[in-house]
Amino acid sequence: RGLPPRNLSDCPNGSRWVMDVFNECAQDGQDIASVVLGLVSIFCFAAASFPQFYQACKTGIMDRALSIYFLLGWLGGDLLNLIGSFLADQLPLQVYTAVYYVLADLVMLSLYCYYKVKNRGGGFATPVNAAFVFLSLGTVSTVSFLGRGAVVAQDPATFKGRSLLSAHVDELGSKPFTRSEIIGFTIGSISSVLYLCSRVPQIYTNYKRKSTTGVSYSLFALVMLGNLLYGLSVLLKNPEPGQGEGDYVLRHLPWLVGSLGVLSLDVVISFQFLGYRRGTPTACGERDALLSERGDS
């Protein structure tokens, strides 16, 4: 799998390790910076779920703290990203990363369902949780096999869906979109819309509760950092020979809009964390003061 093999003769003065590991041409410091930022963004996205897992187990109110539509929108975006990675025949690391994102989302949904049933007082939380996990894993496996069969083998030109290094083949230039690219562009656009729409229910849930208790800010902080680094990695990458900057940006527009748009909405959630945390100590302080006065009297 992956792009057709390339060598340094196709990339004068290119970095050997980037070519060997990612099959990508990085001819100057700007290209290498794009590669490094792309790698760091992947680690940020990969680590983002763990703080929320810990917070869920610590507080036990994940079903009230997170919006189910936020989780489903996130899963939908990552699932389309996974399908797009197969359709576009991305590099193995990109495919494995997409699979990991989906599995992490499924674990998050599994925890949500577990606490939803548990907090309602039901005695069948574990069977429901196990059934949900097995069903979700079966869905991912089915999608993976369908994606493998749907790859257009005769069309080497590919459009990368939320790719690690925003790689693209030399033949693209300023040519019109191919059928494969149109499919990838459409999937990327829908994926970006789902990422954007997923934040709105969570913002409303925080506003309705007037609290962010049970939600880990590290989750959003890491995603914000990942989206910022991803957007920078795309913008830093030099266009291929014969490809204009406008054409380059156009072909990556869905993922740029998705990353930077989600970043702006996560900033809103960050202000909610600041606002609601600022109010909490004041309320606790007033209550403690009243209790102390009653004790003295």
C-alpha cells in the first residue's frame, strides 16, 4: 500500500530519512518543518483521549458532562477519515493512525454508554458495554475491508484525507480534479463539517450545566495544539513543481477549514472552562463563610 516508491533522484537535495520513512520529498528546512509539525500533531491527537478516560473514571459523570452528539460527530469525522484513507491509498502510518482514532472514539463512546446505564441504576451496564464494543469493532472491520476493495487501482493520482504530511504526487500540478480526488475532496469536506458540528452540542451542554465538571480540558488543549500544528504543517509545505500556491491550498481546503475551524470552536470551550471555573471557587468560598458564621453563633 502507499504511493509508488520514489527515490532521491526524483527529489534533488531531498532528506533521505523523510523519503525512506514517508515517501515524501523534503528539499529544504520548510519542508522538513512541515514533516515534524505533522508528526507532532499526530501525537497530540493520539494522546488527547487519555485525559478524558481518566476524568471519566475519576468523576463517574461522563454521561452528563459530555454531549452524545459531540462524541458521535467526532466518531463520524474520524470514520470518514478512515474510509478516505483507504480510498486515497494513503501511507501505512496514516492508515494506522486513522484506525487508532476510530478505536479511541469507540472506547470513549463505550465509556459514555457504561456510565449512562450505571448512573440510571441499571444492573446490566457490563453486558451493554461489552455488546457495544463488539458491535463497534465489527463495524470498523467491515469498513476496513470495504475500503480495501474500493481502492481505485488504475488511478495513481490521489488526494490525501487529513494526511500526515499533506503529501501529493508530482503529476497533480494544476490539472483538473480526477474522480478519485473528487471522492476524497467530498469525504474530506463532510468529515470537516462533522468535526465542526460536533463542538456545538458540547458548547451548549457546558452552557446549560454552567459547569465543565467531568470534562477534561487536556482533551481540548491537545486537540487544539494538534489542529494548530496540522494547519501549519499544511501551509508550510512547498507546492510540487508546476503547482501554484492557490491550487495547492484549494486541494487542501476542506482539511484546513476543518482544522482551523475546530480550533476556533475549541477556543470558545476554553473560555467556558475559564468562566465556569472562575465562578466555582467564589460560590464555595461564600458557602464556607456562611457555615463558619453559623458555627460561631
